[in-house]
Amino acid sequence: ILSAVIFNAIIIPILVPLALKGTKFRPMPAEKLLINNLLIYGVGGIIAPFIGIKAIDLLVGLFV
């Protein structure tokens, strides 16, 4: 649980400016846009937290 809290404390301040900036508009078909967004944000949003939390857990384990 401590690793998840630390991960959130690190990642949220990093993601806030990204969310406020947004993305550039690129004219493309909706299907291609959906596939790109699912690959980038969907898969990244599922995989990145597991890797990040595990890495923090290993670091916390060294000090406890």
C-alpha cells in the first residue's frame, strides 16, 4: 500500500501539466484516433502503474 501511495504522489504532479496542456489536433479518421489513443493511454495506463509500483516496492524493501 505504501508503494502505491508513493507512486501516486509522484505521478499525479507529473500528469497534471500534461492534462492541462492537452494534445495537438491532428485530422484523422475516428477509428485510427481511437486505436492510437487506446494503445498510448490505455495500455500505458495499465502497464506503467504495475511497473512503477513494483519498482518503488523494491526500493522501499531495501530500506525497511
